Amino acid sequence: MQANSLDLSVSVIVPVKNDSERLGRCLASLNRLPNRPEIVVVDNGSTDGSAQVASSMGANTLICPGLKVGALRNRGVASSHGSILAFVDSDHEVPEDWMQQGLAVLAEGSGVVACGAHYLPPQNGTWVQKVWAIHRLRGAARNDDIEWLGSGNLFVLRSAFEAVGGFREDLVAAEDVDLCHRLQAGSGRIVCDKNIRSIHHGEPKTLRDFVRKEYWRGSSGLRAWASQGFPVRDLPSFLWPLWHLILGLVSVGLLTWTAFHPSGLYVMAWLVSVAFWVGPSILLSTKTCLQGREIGKLPQLAILYFAYGLTRAMALFKA
């Protein structure tokens, strides 16, 4: 069923755990929307007063401790009433035209079942936040058949969401990737439109935070891929960390061998392995920065690409 044949009532689902300050900012932005939507906050057992903040700001508040994020969102959907589901994370902030832009895309019909956009960094963000945004925001202003979108800024037709059974509740992360793939398997289209803006205040501020966040984001990735039947379209997402894992082991092994068996040949072999290890990050950074006309950020983005590959390699087999 197409969005333009539906009552375009919207329910916004916001999962939260111990994030009361940013939740307040998120809800304030949602409350400023014209034709304020139904807002459902699903609290995962917070101890910092997040649930009280949600209730005081007019949100329908559910207390659901001990659940993974997919299950939290599903509980919120079950308690909501809108024909359109909008998923927002507690550390996001949306502009006043956010809902209007999302509904406009869904109303196009033509098989569109979901839409959204990649997250914007905070205006006063750190170098990590701003440089990683060059990667995230690369490409055209609109992609009419994107493979997946993050669930921090995602609109979905309720009918399509319910038809695929909602989010998987056993995944630690990558539940949004899995949902989008199942929506597409049902012949649905997912549109990325950069006009559907959302600022992500929870983007990692430091390199250390970036590594921690990507390790978490990589959780359940292999399991989600397996559950989809190992689709070829997702293979690049696993080749990048596998490359870093294999070349990293080779480089460390050669360095160890060279330390006990000094030889110019072994040193040369080690240098070659290191070049192949870090080279793809430099090449990809060059391509991305040229596309975004941000060539001055090439070294920083190369560092983040390399850190991303190593971290996702460590997370490949994390449950």
C-alpha cells in the first residue's frame, strides 16, 4: 500500500537509556514540529531520570528494562497508533521541517516504504565528528534505492514494518541494516534524501570514542549477514575489516619474525605488507575527499578509515 493512500499520522519512537540531558533536547525539537506527532519514549531501565524527563515533556513513556534496542523499538511501535513510524534516537535533534520532508518522500508512492538520511554532525563538533561526516554524507543529495539507513533518522510505513515483523530483537547492533534488507526483500524501496536532516549529538568526539562506537556498531554484523543468506551486496562491508584483519596479522607476524631473524629481505617484506595494510585507507580517503572537495582532510579521514577497518575486524565475531 502506498503512503499517499494512507492517513499520514506519525508516531515517533525514541529508545533511551541514561541519556536524560540529550533526550530533553531531542524531545524539545520534536515538540516544536508543526502538527506535533505522537511521541513514544521507551526507557531501558534508566537510573538518571530519563523516564521522568520524557513524561514531563508530554511523551507516552514505557519502561522496558533489559531489552536490546530492536526490542525497545518494537515495544514502542506496539504502543503507538500512527500509520507512519518515525524512529529517532535520544541523542538526535531534528529541525522544524523534518517531518514534512519525510512525509513528502513517502507520499510519492512508487513502492517507497521507508526514507531518511544519514546523520549530520553537531555544528560545534570535533575533528572526528566533522571528518567522519565527509564519509557519511558523500554522494548525491538523493538516492532513490539506497540499501539501508540508520534507525536514528528513519521513516517507515507501518504496514511495511509489520509485514516483515519489525526489528529483530536478538541483535546487539545492525538491526537497522537487517530491517532495511527485509523491507527491500518485500519489494519495497528505501530513499535517502538529505533534506530529511537530523543532527546526531552522540557522534564520537575522540578517536578513542570512535573505536568504541564502531566496535559496538559492528556487533552482530556477521550474524545479521548470515540470517540474510550471505547476500553478495553486503560483501564489501566484510571485505574491508577482513582485509585489515589478515594484513594486520601478516604484518605483525613478519615484524616478529624479522626481530629474531634480521634480514634486509624480511624487512622489505614487512614494509610491503604494511603498505598493503594501510594503503586502501589512504586511497579511499583520497577518493572521498576529492569527491567532497575536502582534500585538506585527507590525512584525518585516512586515520579514521584505518581505525574503522581494525575495529570492525575485531567486532566481526562479536555476538
